[in-house]
Amino acid sequence: MSDDRRVILEARNIEKDYHDGTRVLKVLRGTSLQVRAGEIVSIVGASGSGKSTLLHLLGALDRPTSGQVLLNGQDFSSLPADQLADMRNRGVGFIFQFHHLLAEFTALENVIVPGLIQGLPVEGVRAAAKERLESLGLGERLTHRPSKLSGGEQQRVSLARAMVGNPDVILADEPTGNLDAESAQVVMDLLWKNVRDNDKALVIVTHEPDIAAQADRRMRLRDGVLVEE
């Protein structure tokens, strides 16, 4: 059966090599992937198989040795650095296992930062960030710094930060790795709801079979190539 939903994110035969002196380490060996609007894709694989490398390439944090990565049909590799950064900031949201929140900033300020980087009006960004945090149950924690938040609360701040600019795709790297089962499910439910309600896309890298099984498609990275499970 054909799928008429638009392709948001696509990788075409991407390869990634790293050079260590005279030795070449081939991490990705011709990996391809399409993620459509409203779709959730999970990626699993052994430690060191290149899952995080792949996610960085999909999010334009790094460039492939060869092949193409396209967001809404536009090839990342064809863009100069400044345009690439702008496209990434507007089109891609990132969630990491260790949150990467700014310790000296409040929860609200952490969520506002990406919008300011995009050059959006301060008051509009502040209102959107406040609304997003309140929708995640953090309305009473807006002025708390990360050290005063639980692990689950910090991850929800990270989630709000990723979603506040309404990106077309969210890339999540082990987003529940440091959470208890209940907090992990809350985070996943929120991510799933964002995709379904807003016709967005989600790619999640995880070691947890229960999380991976909730995706629409489950992929495994093996020997530098993605295969569907």
C-alpha cells in the first residue's frame, strides 16, 4: 500500500568515515531512511554501532562523508554553514539523554534560548515557552534552575525546548535512559502526542525494547546499515 504522507526527513545512501592516522573507520556504509509526517521511527543497535553518529548526521550537526540528508526535500550538504545552522535551528528539535540544560538559567530561560538564537521576538518566544512548559505540567517550576528539578522534570524541560519552535522533526537520543519507568512513559507519551497532533516526525534512538516497540517502524543499525525489523 502506498503512503501519500509527505517525506519530512530523508537519508540517501549516507556513509560516514573517521580517519585515525592511516586507518579509516567506516561507521556508516550506505544508510538510507525516510520519515514521513505523523511517523515515529525507532533505531536500535549495539553500543558503538553508530546510532548517535547517524542522529547527528540526520540533524545536520555533522556532514556525511558521502550521500545526502534532506529536510523537506532540501539537501543539507548543499547549504553553506550559516544557512545550514538556520535550517537546523528552525526545522529540527533535539532531545538528549543528559538534557544539556544551562545550569545558570531557569527552566523558562532554557526553553526560550533556541527562539532567541532564531531571532524571534522575545515576548512571543517567552509566551510560547511558558505555554509549552505549562502543558507539560511545569507551570509552577518556571523559575527553578535545573539543579532544583528532578530528572523527569529536567527531561520535560528538554522536551519543551525541542518543541517550542514547532520543528518538523524531533531527534531523540536515549531520551529516557536516566529516567524511572513512570517518568520515561510520561516523556514518551508527550513525544508521541506531539507527532500525532501536529503531523510532525520523530526519530528516537534507544536501547530499551519497550520504547522501541511503540514506534510505527523499528530499525536496527547493523554493520553500518539500517535494516527494518
